[in-house]
Amino acid sequence: VQGTDGNFYGTTEDDGQSGAGTFFTVTPSGTLTTLYTFSGFYGPDGVYPYGGVIQGADGNFYGTTEGGGIYQSGGTVFRITPSGTLTTLHSFGPTEGYAPAGGLLQGTDGNFYGTTSAGGNGYGTIFKMTPSGVLSTLHAFAGDGSEGSGGGFFSYSPMGSLVQGADG
């Protein structure tokens, strides 16, 4: 994502000293700087930030990790400053969903929205999180065909990011 400072910010999924991923910046002229290295499965900051980052209204960057956190495999939601100071806002546990593989969306209400690819009822969730890290599960996928459009389609394991419609 291009930050308000004109630089580009992103994540690598399995690079860095521990192989758990990094947060980096690239200037428009191509100078890359690694600002943060994730510590891995046993660290509270998470591992494998697949979904990339968004820049929040406050100027900080927000993202998810698919694993790690205090539950070791649940994943996290993090906030990171443009200079690379990371704060873990939420560590996922299996009852509320875990393994968020997609990125976040900051809604017009200021809250963050995302998906987990597992947990909840076992098949992933859609969640809302306040900027301070209070998480609410909005939907837990059933994985039994009840949410499909008929014909026995199963809906489970959301892997992508959400978008907000023009109607909110």
C-alpha cells in the first residue's frame, strides 16, 4: 500500500531472521528497508502476515498474521507505526475464529473488519474489531451447505479480504 508519506509498505509471508515474515517499506526510487521482523509461532506478534497491510485513519498500518500469537497457531491483528513499532491488538483463539489469511478493511465507522479461515464453528468467521482491539464475531460459517445458494454448495474457510459497499 502507498502510505501518505509517498513510500510503499508491505509484508513478506516467510522472510526475516525467524522465517516468520517482515514488514517493510520501499521508497519510490526503490530503496527497501525492513522495519520489523515477526518472531514466529511462539511469539506474541504472530507469524506469516499473508494479508498485507492497510494504512488506518490514524496513519498507522494494520494487518493480520495467519499464525502465532498467544495461542501459538491462532493468528493476530496488529498495528505497526510507519517507523516499525508493532503492537499486537488481538490474538485469535479457536472459538472466535483463527488463521486470518486475508487483509483488513477499515470501515467508515472506524472499526476494522476481516475474516478468519478457520475456527468459529470450524469453518471460519467474519469479525469486527475496534481500533483498541476489542473483537466481535459477526458471522461463523456453518460449512454444511446451509449458507450456499442452493444445490448443496458449501461456504467455509474465507481466505480473502472484505470490501465495503457504497451503501455501507
